[in-house]
Amino acid sequence: MFGIILAAVSAFCLFVYKEITFIPAHFYNDKRKKIILARKNLHDISCSFLKVLGTKVEVIYKDKEAFDNLDREKGIVFIANHQSNFDIPVILTGIRNIDLGFVAKKEMESWPFFCRWMKRGNYIFLDRSNAREGIKSIQKAVKIVKEGYPTVIFPEGERSITGEIGVFKKGSFKLALETDGIVVPMTIIGAIDIQRRGSIGVNRNRKVKLIIERPVDVSALSVEEKKNLNIEIRNIIVKNYKK
């Protein structure tokens, strides 16, 4: 309980500070500059949030050179397994040189403080209970990715209860397939130890590993490979998870 109180108080103070420093951005004529600044602020908030909790994030790149040379003009979609409510802060803390957005569950749209920065950062809120609205959200996400905003999606659709990786829903891969750009598989290990699904308790001083796999150029795949993309990407993530 102490962990969540400490994190909440620290986050509140940081949110207030960031709101004040963001005031000039409301007058920007450049929409892109405003979005990138909002994403940077959420990155800073995430780093501070995990630091207060004593969370250590280790990042392992399978091909750092390829990652450093990602071409956002082709459209970049990051795909990860889903363990905890802390997956977003973990990813934002681990990946420092790319302004990331997310396809997040619609429930997060009502989260205090966080949702303000998520909306400013061009995040997409996905309604999993409404198929039609879900399709609209994915189409909106495709447009955002094609505009050069890297975006993360969790194709399991919900957090794992045990930590084991579930089925990757094929519908989630419409984002990668319709973008026809670059897919970066990521494996999250240990975020479930910070907070488990169904629990309000937050554990301090945990270690999380983020494994970033070699990028996959979707445009270079065959029709059959694209058809089975959800299976292949899941296999990559599971393989890294079990190492």
C-alpha cells in the first residue's frame, strides 16, 4: 500500500509541474511539435514514476543498429505482450530515443492525469466491447502511424493473469498490415511483479526486462507470411520470454 501511495503523490506533483511547463505549447501552431512534446512529457513522467518505485528496466536489443536506423516515414508499429498496468511506463522508460504513442484500452481514457497526456500525445483508446468502434479506432491508428508517429499495440487485448503470453488477436494486426511498414516485436518480462491484474497493490524495487527484437519489414513479406503475421510475431515474443 505504501508503494501506491508514494507513487500517487509523486505522480501528482510531477503532473502539476508538467502542466505548468506545457502552457506555452497550447499556443503552438505546429501540431506535430505539440504532440511530440506531450509524448516526451509522458516519457519523463513514466521514468520518474518508476524511479520512485525503485523499478529497474533492463533493455536488450537484438539488433541495435537496425533499431537506431528505423525509418518512421515507413510507419512503425511496436508489438508487445501485456503483463501489467505498468507496461506503458516500462516501455516509455526503456525506449528513450523514440516518441512513442499507444493503442490503449478505452478504460484508460478516464484515468486521472494520465489520460490528459495520452490524448495530447495522439494515443488511441480502443473499445474492446464494441467491434465497430474497435475497427474505427484501428483505422485511426493506421492514419497516425502513416503520419510518422510510432505506435505500440498489445495484441493479447488484456493483461495476462499468470504472466504467460496469450493468443495474439488477428484484428490487432490490422494496424501493422494496413500500415505495411515496420513491425518491432518487444517482450516484457517482470512487469507483472510490479502489479498483477486484479490487484491494487504496487510492489517496489522490482526488475523488468524489455527485449527488443529485430525489426520486420511487412512490405517485404509474402502473402502467406502476412496472413500468419500474428502467429509469427507471437512466436518471436514467446521465444524471447522463455530464454
